[in-house]
Amino acid sequence: NCTNGILIFLSSKTDSDEVVTYLKEKNIYIRGSFEPPFDGAIRVSIGPKSLMELFVNELKHWLNCSQTDKL
């Protein structure tokens, strides 16, 4: 089988839900809400380089903010 997306595994279902919500607020739509054992994962469809850079930058921002909040 072939796909145009990747799964990214996060620490928990909570993190998965939070990043989906955060990115949706930025008009970046990804998939979360998988059944265990994939409930901590998000799925990202691969697109043009400019959109992937936007996604990566926002994901990095979320990761930095979420780590700061947990300290």
C-alpha cells in the first residue's frame, strides 16, 4: 500500500488532541483521534514544501510552548 502521509507519535492522547486543536486554530488540518495503541499519534498528509514548512514551524512552536507549560 502507498500513502501520502506520515504518522507522528506524541507522548499521549492528550498531546495529540491538543496539537490537533492548536493547528486547527492556525487553519492547519491534521488527523488525530485514533484508537489505541495509536491514540497518541497524529497523521499528516504530505503537501507542497511551503505548506509542510508552515506545518513544521507551527508544530515546533506548539512543542516549545507545551514543554514550557509542563515545567
